[in-house]
Amino acid sequence: SSSTMEQKQQQQPQQILQIPGSLLSETYGAVNRLNAERSKRISALQSTFPVLHYSILSVLAVSICMAFLMETNQELLIFLNAIQLKLLWTMLISTFTALAVVCYDLSDPFRGS
């Protein structure tokens, strides 16, 4: 029985699948668009902020902290007592810590952490 199947297969001509030209061109167009979008996405993921941005933010943060410390280093403060100064200092440092975390996250976006 296997020899009769082989004979039938040899007698039938091979049928070649014909793909219409419009379908083929649409497929190539879709692949090209997909590759273009992929390259845009990869270039967006690989671009980061320059180091100069981070250094400017750091210098500004340090200068604000120094100005706060120099202004509050006086014997007589009319408007603020010690607890209010400590509270303001804590808010200032926590704000800069949050900014540092955001900058750290922006240095390597889409990392997944």
C-alpha cells in the first residue's frame, strides 16, 4: 500500500502556492513600518539626559541648602523658632532626596525597577 501512495504522489504535479502581488506588497509595507517603529522605540529607550543636567541640578540643590544654613545661622530669628527651622530643613532635604531618586530613575529609564 505504501508503494501505491508513492506512485500517486509521483503522478500528481507539485502545486505551488501563488501569493497575490498586492498581499505581498502590503506584507512588505507592514514589515517596514514595524521595523521603523521598532528603531524609534529603541532610540528613545537608549537616549538619556546629559551629565550636565544632573550636575546643574546638584549644584542648585547644594546652593539652596547652603543658603538655608547661612540664613538660619543667626542668634536672633524673629519669625521662626528651632522646631520650625528643623521642620523646614527636613522638608528641604526630603524634597532634594525625592529629586535625587527621580534623577536616578531618569538616568536609566524603562529598567523595570
